[in-house]
Amino acid sequence: MNQYRLEPPEELTTSTDIVTRYGTVTLTWLEQHVVRVRIGPFEPGDRRPSVRRFMPPHQEGQHLVAQVLAYFQGEKINFNLPLYRRLGTEFQRRVWQALGQIPYGKCESYGDLAQRLDLPTSGARAVANACGQNPLLILYPCHRVVASTGVLTGYSAGIPWKRALLELEGVPIQHGRVHIAKKQPF
């Protein structure tokens, strides 16, 4: 007799693969909520952004997929979707929501983001850790956060992806650095 019983899942998860010119981006859905964005290996190629697998049946999901496709075709998209209630700690959610306020094509340092959240500059490390735990890459744009020197650091999908996303948004990068204006008004 098998001592392990498999219970039917309480909630159904599905995923949508979006092929981009840089590699595959996968959106994972829990019912109609996107709960994870996974970025695959950086494999640049001559590809047009397209959906490879599963178009969500709900209108919110279809709209988000269309936005992601438009983003990878170079359109200026500022994603505006609520965080699913079960994602992250209170502090992480606060950081992730602040990421959504960084405009398309702009960058901010971890320290400046900490100050914007009314944390001391020493809170930059905690902000960086929260960015590293961001489950909704691109949608909550942690790729727009860089070191105080402008160096591209700390992106869970890898620096080549971070660089590609910033370049896609028109951010000039020289010698692995971006220019950061102090106290940008977001």
C-alpha cells in the first residue's frame, strides 16, 4: 500500500512561453494571476517575439501577454498590475512596488531606492536582496536598479539579460555602466 496520497491541487497553475530575440520568458499563472516570470538562458538570435505555448483564456492574461510582446518589440510599456497577495514579505512587496515607479528607460541605484523608501543608505543591501527575490522580473523592473557607481550588478537572470533589457529601453551603457543622475524625480 502506498503511504503517500496525492491530493488534487487547490489551484491550477499554467504557464505561457514568450519567445524573444534574447531567449524565452515564461509567465506562470495561478488562475488569472501572474505569480512568476522566469527568464531562460540568454540566447540572442534573429527572432520575432511570439507566444510559443498557452495563451491564457482570461482577458487580464491576454492583455499582459500582448504587453510583454509589445515590450520586446521596443514599445514603451510601463506594466501596471497588482501583486498577487501571497507573493513576498511586506518589505519585499514594498520594494517591488517601488520598482514599478522607475520609469521606462531610466535607472536608479540601490541606495537611492532605499532612500526613496525612507530607509537609510545602508538599507541598499536589503533593497538589493529584495530585488534578487523579485518573482515578476520585467513586470516589476529590477533590471533598472544598478550599483551606485552605475555598474550593472545583481540580476537573477544574469547581467547579459539586464544589459539587453536596458538597451532595449534605450539606456546608454558604456563600459558596463549607466549614468545615474542623483535624486531622480520619480
